[in-house]
Amino acid sequence: MKVALDAMGGDHAPEINIVGAVQALKSLEKLSHLYLVGDEDILKAEAAKHKLDLTDPRVSIVHAPEVIGMAEPGAKTVRRKKLSSISIAMDLVKDGTADAFVSAGNTGAAVAAATLKLRCLNGVDRAGIASPLPNEHGICNILDSGANPEAKPEHLVAYAIMGSAYAKYVLGVKEPKVGLMSNGEEDEKGTTFTKETFKLLRQTPGIHFIGNVEGHDLFETQLDIVLCDGFVGNIVLKSVEATAKAVSKWLKTEIKETPLRMAGAVLAQGAFKALKAKSSYETYGGSPLLGVNGVVIIAHGSSTGVAVKNAIRVAVEAVEHKINPRIEEAMATIPTAAPVSEI
Amino acid sequence: MKVALDAMGGDHAPEINIVGAVQALKSLEKLSHLYLVGDEDILKAEAAKHKLDLTDPRVSIVHAPEVIGMAEPGAKTVRRKKLSSISIAMDLVKDGTADAFVSAGNTGAAVAAATLKLRCLNGVDRAGIASPLPNEHGICNILDSGANPEAKPEHLVAYAIMGSAYAKYVLGVKEPKVGLMSNGEEDEKGTTFTKETFKLLRQTPGIHFIGNVEGHDLFETQLDIVLCDGFVGNIVLKSVEATAKAVSKWLKTEIKETPLRMAGAVLAQGAFKALKAKSSYETYGGSPLLGVNGVVIIAHGSSTGVAVKNAIRVAVEAVEHKINPRIEEAMATIPTAAPVSEI
């Protein structure tokens, strides 16, 4: 399992990527090689700082002189900066040097580079990002969380199939359950777009479609994949994260109001830590971009070292469980699957 | 100020409505009359249970033999059940008996009844629900949170104007700030729909449009109105509520794990209570349906008595500050305002 890491990607790059690399090399036995892609001088300096041993045969730096900023327009910048760390890391997957790509950088750029360089899998028209959220029964993935903001109903059908394959073969869920995000749980709720999607999903063999779902289902219902277009998915994901952060911040502020409350919080700190571990994206680490011809893992922009390490772990697991052959198999059995388009 | 309360509406109706009525009559001096609309026998029994004095000249029961269930399709059921509590309460506003309508019942039905019976204000094409969320700088309203799931860009422009009038004249915000919910803060982010809306908002005089906003802005940015179509708004609102609930539930579960944590939580309980007061919809109580020719306040389906009391308070304030004449004034100054359509 060889992974190409965009070492310049993320709000706190390159540091988090080097820290994540150190942890990944230590803890992931199946990781046979890690390519750190980015500015060679910067990465060497950072490696020295964090005691990453560059004489280790499992590591190498691949020089990429350009960086795509977090706020730059994705597709445009990928075309312009041909020597960016995202582009060069993706090339390593394209030419077979690496098995998987990981980046905490500009999501739009990573999606554009993957789509342009790797192309879509047979039978897949548009790729989608599956972003994990903690759920009482396991992990619930929002698919798509931003790759395809103006999706068509057929794209969501393909997401249902790809997401089910991911949950089954990579996450080990026996019978993955798929819901459609809507403005009410009743069958007749929704927009023209979701109603059409609902009809198609009902007819799709091989998936376990449980119908329309709402916010509370993300956390309470046994549910593996929540389908939505990339616009809605991105907004839901960010709103959920923002709410958890606001609740935690406001609770901290209230606790600091009196010494008694602070003493109480110290005694109860184990609970806060356990909650953080359960609810933090650090634990999940990475969101696969499903549907491209290569394993591509998108890590959170504000990833820490632990998050990067876990994103590399997700990449290794996706390669190990042959996610893409599984997706192609599943797509091939679906007569209504979306046609392969020229992107 | 005379308010018609749909006393049969809500997950915990009629009890919460009677409890809310008792509290409203006690605390809201400007409430001159409260019409409790619903099944007379049921309401009399409930009034006796909660010591609501029916000889009080400020209260009367208006009999409505039918109830619209929480899960029934809104518009259809309003047309079918002409003697429902929602219909009859709305009629009281239509014929001038009451100044405002309040319901914790079926939102779709309340919106349909309001639109059918009261019609839209001059210059307004579609009504929208403004749902308050706690924000570090005050209250941030999601507009629309569900009345108009397939909105057009011009509808969001009208929401910007109506929401600004509401924030200014009812909530007392000097210069209300308006954001457009999108999948990124950069101007060029969004879908065909939001990009067109963005362009129109930039050209709209009299509003303070701050551009695209994301999840974290709901809580952190000084922001009074967040615009979105009713589909996205409904999903965001429910996802935010569900996240806050999940975080609180999971924290409770973790606290119960050890006696030490439980002791700590007891000491810190003031902080939990303060957070609950800040973040609960009970405190805000009601979401105005902006754009109809009458004051209509939608309370949360799972409202408690306090929430109903606060929804009645919001109704009284909206009437007191003449929200609808203010909206008509504001709409009249906008040359690009949406045309009045026949609904």
C-alpha cells in the first residue's frame, strides 16, 4: 500500500502532514511507502523539526514547487498550477506509483485534479465525497458533501450504489442503509429533484433504501449513507460541525463563570474528553471521493496530525478492500446506472 | 393585542397550549385577549387541570371540531378540514377578530391556511418563515426555514427585505445584516440558483448584504438574516437542532459513566442550565411567517408551555411594531421587487 500525501495541504500545513506521516509510519503496518509531495526544502526542514527519519526506505519526498491555496478556485487553479503538490501527488496515483492520494488541502482542487487525471470509474458519471459523522449506531456518511453541487437524480442513485459498496466492503457494514435527505420524512415530502430521486432509488436493486430522512436521523437512526446533492451536503456538514463547536464553546464560557462550575468541569473532564473523541472528525480522518479511478481521500481542512494519520489509514483500508473494483462490480449490475459521460 | 392560539397544535397539545396560555396571560400585559381555538370539551377539561380561569374576560374558547395531525399533508388537509383549529384560528385573523395567529401544529397546514385565507402582502409573491437561532451577537434568523422549498431568486430578494424589516422594527437591530447560505464564502461559490440570487442581492437597495455565508457564520458572525430556499433552510434548521440535541445526549451518557463525573456535573450544573437557556428554541418561542397579510407565528412542533408563551409574546411584539405595514413600505421602495402573483 503506497500513499501519496499532499504535504502542503491544510490550514496548518505542512506541519500537520509531517506529524501525521510520523504517526502513520509508526502505526499503520500495511503502509509500505509514503510519498510526501511538496516543496522539498520546506518539507526537509519540517521533517527535521518533527523527527521524521528521511533515511527510512518507506518515505520519500517528491518535489512540487507550487501550492494551491485553500481559498483558490479549484478547477481553474489545478489547470494553471501544473506543478502544485495536489497535481503531482495525483499524478503519482495516475501512473501507478502510488495506490492512493490523501490531502487536507483545497477540496475543490483535489476533486478537479482527481476527475481530470484519474477520470471516473466505468458506469460512473460524477464522483461524490462521503463524509463520516458519528451516529449512535456507528458512522453515518453524508454523500455527496461537496464534489457535485448541482447533482442530477441519477448521480444520487450512483452515490447510493457506491456508498453502499464503501460501507459494506470498507467499513464492514453487513447491510448498509441508505436515506435521502429531505424536508420531512413522509414519502411525498421534498422538491422536484428529491421526489424524482426518491422514485429512482425505490427502483434500484441491491441497495437498502429506507426513504426520506431528516437532521435527527443523522445521529439517531441506523443509517450508513445519507444522500444529497453536494450543495446541501456541504451545508449540512458544515452546519453540524459549527453547531457542535458552538455548543462546546458556549458551555466552556459558562463553565468559566464561577470557580464552582470550573471545579465540577475538572471532575467531569473524562466525559468531555470521551465526547470529543466520539464526535471529532479527527477520529474519522478522511472522506473518500467515490467514483474516480483511484483511491482519493479528502481530509478536513483544519486537520491535525492525528486527522492526517487517520486519513492515511482510511486510504490504506480503501485500497486493501478493493473499493473501486467493488464499485465497478456493483455499478455493472444496475441497468439504470448513469451513463459514462465525457467530462 | 388579540391573539388566536391553535390550542390543538403541537406534539404535546393541547396541554402545552393551555400551560402557555396561563403564562402568557400572567406575563404579557399587552395581550388584551386570547382566543383558544379547538375542541371545546377537551379545552375546558385541560383548562380545569391547569387552573386556567375561563371566567377571565381576556380568554375565550372558540370551538373547532377538527384537528390537523402533525404528519398530514398541509395544503390538502387545510382544504379538506374546513373546521380544523388551524383554519378557524386563521379565520379569526382574516375577519379582524384577532390581530395574530399562533400555532405549534402542522407547519405546512399553517402556511397553507395563511396563504389561502390571508393572501400575501402587496409586493410579496411568496411568504417565508424566519426561524431564530442563538448567535454570539444576538439572534440569527434562517429565512426561509420551510414555507417555500423551491424558491426563486426573486423570492430570496423579497425575504432579504422582509427579514431586514422584521429584524429592524421587531427585534430592534439598527442595521440588520443579511447573508446568503452557500457552499463557501467566496463570491463565486454556489449553484446557478444562489449565484443569480447573489447578483440580485448585490443590486438591492436598503439591505445590508454581507455575501455568502456558511455554517459557522450562523453562530459566530454578526448576522441577522441567513437566506436560503425553504428546502435548504428546513434541513439546516433541523440539522442544527439535531446536533445540539445529540451532543447534549452523548455528554449526559458519558457523565453517567462514573460517580466522579456525575459529581462534577452537579457542581457545574449552572453552566448546563445557562447553556440550555441560551440555545433552546423555548426561549425564542416562535418563527414569524413573513409576507402574509396578518401576523402568523409558527411555534416549534415539540413546544413546551414556555415556548408557546414566548410564541405569543413574539406575536404581540410583531403586532405592536406594525411589522406588516413596515414590510409593505420597504417592498414599495424596491423597484425590482417580485410581482404579486395569483396563488
